[in-house]
Amino acid sequence: MARNTVYIIGAGASFEANLPVGNSLKDEIARILKMEFEHGSFKDGNYELYQTLRRHTNNNNAEVNEYLQACRHIRNNMPLAISIDNFIDSERGNEKLALCGKIGIVDSILKAEKRSKLYFDQYRGSRTINFSALESTWYLPFFRTLTENCRAEDLAKRFSSITLVIFNYDRCIEHFLHNALMTYYRLSEAEAAEVIANLTFIHPYGTVGSLQWQDRASSTVMEYGGEIQTHQLIEYAQRIRTFTEGAHSDSMGILKSNMKYAERIVFLGFAFHRLNMELLSLTDVDRYENPAAIDCYATAFETSKSDQESISSSISHLFEGELKINIENMTCSKLFSDYSRSLGYA
């Protein structure tokens, strides 16, 4: 019988597909927001973004200057910030700065998707992902784990016990699974989408757009690694949130319910930031009551023993009952390799 499993996924998981984290992401956002002027005239940087901000403000020069100052402030301080989200949090309530930061996030993530190991150009003859290029990532062992001893007609039942709480704005997992299912089980696009619908996906802070097979009617449909026009950036940026703004409320009830009935929890590439751990918790004072022990596995790549103990304590605080916590200083792919039986469903 499938065990109710919650995967909690952070930026470190997408890093294995070559998406940026840490300094490289901050550098890319700073590049996107670069707009320099000389004697009142545009000199260098993202001219299209400058024009987009002018249209957004109806050419209100004073307001445009406020946005430009916000972009400049973000760029100058990226070396000092833990992350773009942390920097936006440091000026919570500054809506112009938040929008500029989110423009940088959306543009950088879509560009990163296109450079990732998961991207393929269907308009130039590629039919699917180059799965061989993923051998060093966690995506292949994850798929093998999900589908072990499982026929196509059995996938819906197994998938119904699985929740993926994805704190990233990218669509790496959905894109990968959709293509992997089509290839492995010889499913059509619609059939694979129907199977995936049995998984519970929760993006607490949103994504950079809906994939075409997910919601063609969405106003912010964007294929994986798609080319976004600069004038679209504001609309797409407005659909994501930072942890300062909190999670989308429509998914929180499902998250709490599935955490409550979890029998196994797997943290992959997750940084265990305080605000995100609070989001996973039941309330400030109450904890989930688990009558049976929960098996918990977590990556804590390149962290000290002291930090691992702190992480273990923060996980324990989520639940009242017994947790069997395994925290490992390893990558996501190594976790699946070393714990293949423990993480399996067969």
C-alpha cells in the first residue's frame, strides 16, 4: 500500500538541473535590472524594461524614477543580501521595490529554464528531454522510485498518495514528469497530463507561468523556458509572491491537511528558512498530532553538524509524535541513491 508522502522541495533541487541559486541568481537579477543614464538620457542596460516601466506608469516621470531607484537599490545591494526574497523582506511594504525584484525573478527563471538540462526545443526537431543528461541529477531516480512495479493504469492510485510542496518559482518537476511519462508509458500529452493530475502540486509562492498542458486558458501560459516579451513581465511578476507577502491562501488548506496525514516527509534542496518552516507548521502554538512515527529524510548539503542539529529541531517542532529524522550532508541525487529502498513505494 502506498504511503502518504510529502516532498518539500527547495532551490537546491532545481540546481541539479542547472538552475541558478545563491550568488549566480542574484547576479542575473542585477544584470536584468541594470538601467544607466547620462545627462538624462538612457546610456546602458535593459532599455526594454525601461520602456515597460514607462508604459506601466503612463509616462509619469516621477513614478518612473521611483521604479528606477528601486531597481538601482536592488542591484547595488545584491552582494549584501542572502537572497532576493530576503532583500525584498528587508523593505516589506515597498510595493515598487517588490515588483522590480519579482520582474528580475521571473525573467531570470525563464532564462534559466531554457539553459537547463531539462529544456528541449520542440520547434527544431527535439521531441523530448535528453534524459541521458540527467544521470547525475535526482530527477531520474525520483521517476524510477515513483514508477517502480507500476503499470500505467496503476499510476493514478500511487500518485494520489503523493504531495509535492515546491517553494521554487520554476516548473522543472512538472515539465520533467510530463515528458518522462509520455516517453516511458507511450502516453499522449493529454493522457500524461491526466495522470499527473493525481499528484498534489503546491507552489506556495506561485510560478512563472502555467505550462501549456496544465491550463491553456490561463492568461499567463508560458512553455518551459519560453521567451517572454518584456512588456509581459509585469503581469507575470504579479502572479508570484515572496515570503514577505506570504503564500497563496487557496493552497494552504490542502498543504496543512496533507502534512497532517503524512507518513513520510522528504526535504530536497530545502534551506529551512524560518518563514518557510512556519508556513509548513499548523499554527504558532499547535503541532500536528501523528499517532504513528513519521519517517523523515532531508538533504543538508554542505552544512555543519551544528546546523544539522538545528534543522532536526525545527522539523521536530512541526509534529507532536515520534519522527525518525535522517539528515544527510549530501545532494538530492545522492539521497535517492543511498536511501533507494527507504524512499521507494514498491
